[in-house]
Amino acid sequence: MNDILQQLAAILEQRKACAEADTSYVASLHQKGLNKILEKVGEEATEAIIAAKELQAGGSREALVGEVADLWFHSMVMLSHLDIDPDEIGACLAARFGISGLEEKASRGQQGKHT
Ligand SMILES: N=c1c2ncn([C@@H]3O[C@H](COP(=O)(O)OP(=O)(O)OP(=O)(O)O)[C@@H](O)[C@H]3O)c2ncn1[C@@H]1O[C@H](COP(=O)(O)O)[C@@H](O)[C@H]1O
């Protein structure tokens, strides 16, 4: 999976320098700007939530997989637009790996008590 994400990230970077909004969806998003990209991220997040609820009620797995792919894709366009390498997200997740979310949250509470 990493491989396809890396390949996609490279294409998204190329599209930033490409003026052909008529032939490239990604170039058109970069040209429309951050607000349009954020609108798409929000729209796709909502669609993924709806598809998840529908799957639980007997709907389609494929629909949810497709909506999450749309969400990841538009999130990657957002990162690219803001010059954030997806490897930074990978490094952030790697740094968290193995640290229980519950422990991490409790340690935040402890830090709060000292300040
Ligand atoms: N992975 C994707 C990808 N996933 C989804 N989409 C597009 O995301 C768009 C948004 O989906 P919607 O259902 O919201 O479409 P819509 O209602 O027409 O969108 P709006 O009018 O609301 O903007 C659709 O046009 C999809 O085709 C993608 N478009 C491109 N890619 C990748 O990006 C590469 C570069 O794409 P281009 O820049 O278009 O060449 C492609 O080779 C692909 O690898």
C-alpha cells in the first residue's frame, strides 16, 4: 500500500506545477485553491461516515472502501497543496506506534496537573 501512496504523492506534486486544469482534476483543485480542497475533504469525510453507517445497516463494503479512498486521496491533495510530505504523516504514526492511546491521554492529564 505504501508504494501506491508514494506513487500517488509524486503525481500530486507534478500536478502542482501543471497548468492544465482542463485535463487534470488535481491541477484544477490546486488552481481553485485551499478552500475548494478543504470543501472536498469535508464532503468526502461526510460521505465516508454515511457509507460506514449504511454498511452497518447491511449496505455495501465496496461503497465504504470507495468513499475512504476518495477521502485519503483528497487529504493527500490537501497535504501536497500545503507542501507537507505524506512521509511526515508516516513518521508521526511511526513515532506513536506501540504507545497506547489511553496511556498517552492519561500522561497529558498528568502534564496538565503540573502546569
Ligand atoms: N485517485 C484519484 C482520484 N480519486 C478520486 N478522484 C476524483 O475525485 C473527484 C471527486 O469525486 P466527486 O464524486 O466528489 O466528484 P464531483 O461531484 O464531480 O466533484 P465536484 O464537482 O464536487 O468537484 C472525481 O472527479 C474523481 O474522479 C481522483 N482523481 C484522481 N486520482 C489520482 O490522481 C491522478 C491524477 O489525476 P488527474 O490530475 O485528474 O490526471 C490520477 O492518475 C489518479 O491516480
